[in-house]
Amino acid sequence: MKKKLITKSLILPIMCVLLLLTSCIPREFEYRGDYPELYSVALNSLLGAIGYEPSKMLSPTITVLETDNYGRILFSYSENSVGDIPDFSHIIIQKSDDGYAYFYSHYNFVSGLGRHSRDEAFYDLKEANSWNREMSDDSKFERVRIVRRKEDGPISDNQLFDVYHEVFPGVELNRHSNPRVHMRFFRTDDYGRSIYIGIGDRVYIVAIFQPDYSFDLETDTLDITSINNYQTELRLFMEANGWNTPP
């Protein structure tokens, strides 16, 4: 009888520990703030964004800064992370309707701005995003579903482990850890390709998986030279790999 009581007394703390560990998995987090459309655009614009503050599992800080005469919004986004992505990014959304958010791909954000460079950078960002000009038709925009949770992406945990070890040889991941913390899903195209970013020690490598989930280390990776300024690098890499074109 005493043995059974001891066994039962151990079950509760073990279950609590397991629950705590499970709650730390990014896929369990849900954004409960007022701007799910801005949240969704940020997740689909910024490499490495996970959609929450990693140290406290809180919602990211989203602040509306300006709105133009046609409804575009300039906002700031921060996950208060250390080193993984820029502390603050400034992003423009074109519009949102019927469960979707719309933005210009690649050049709808700036990151890592110093106080003295902000005015000029904001001017260039607004120019690139047609600020205060009549809205373009939807075909010129990237369209994403409005969500309150970061999607997992289609690649399995086991394959992400294997690819991480290819991309960062000599760096071992614990098989019991969550690989999606180190290989972070970014976006999929209309034909099943998907993009992830591998995060090492201040080293960032983008990996693209083909529609059949295949991956080639020689052709399907891109070393990001600066996590604050990679827009053109990423655009050219995606174009070279046939992004949003039939396989």
C-alpha cells in the first residue's frame, strides 16, 4: 500500500514537468493581441520570427505607428529576443480582408534601424510600398492567411534534425529538443516548396525544400550575411530556386 502511495505521489510532479515542457513548444503558443493581421504579415516577412517572446512566452510587441490615406499601416514588431532576429523591425501591410492580409514581398520591412537613420529609412520604405498612393490590384501583393499561431511547416522533425546537421556540421542537437527552434519555418509557395532558416551561433542559413521535400546542400542553401539586411539576397535565392513557378 505504501509503495502505491509513493508511486502516485510521483505521478503528479512528473505530469506537471511534462506539461511545462510541452507549453514551451512554439506550436502551442497563440497570439491574443489586437492585431492578428499585422502579426501574420510579420511572421511571413521576417526570417526567424517565431511569433512570441521566447523568454516569457508572451505575445510580441506590435505598435501601430502610421496609417496612410488608403489604409496601409506602418507598424513596429518585436519579439524581444536576443540575437536570433532583430530586436525591432518596421513593417508595412497594404490591406486585410476576408481572412487574408496583403503586403509587398521582400521589401515591406526594415530592421535594425539606428535613431539617426530612421527618417531616411522610413521614407525609402514608404516609397517602396506605394505609401499614400492609390492601391494596386491584388496580383501585385503577397497574400497570407490571418492566423494567431505560427504554422509548423511541412517538413518532419526528423528531417529538420538531419538538415540542421548538414547545414551546421559538427553542431549536435539533442534529439529530445524541439528542432523547430533551430530550423524555423518561414513560408511555403503555391507549389509546395518551403523555406526554413537554420540558426547557429549568430550564423543564419536559409534552406529551401522542394515540393517532394527533397533538399540539396549545394543548391538549396543561402548564407545570410546580415540578419538586418537580406531582402535582395533572399529574393534572388528564391527566384533561382523557382519560387512560385511550376516544378
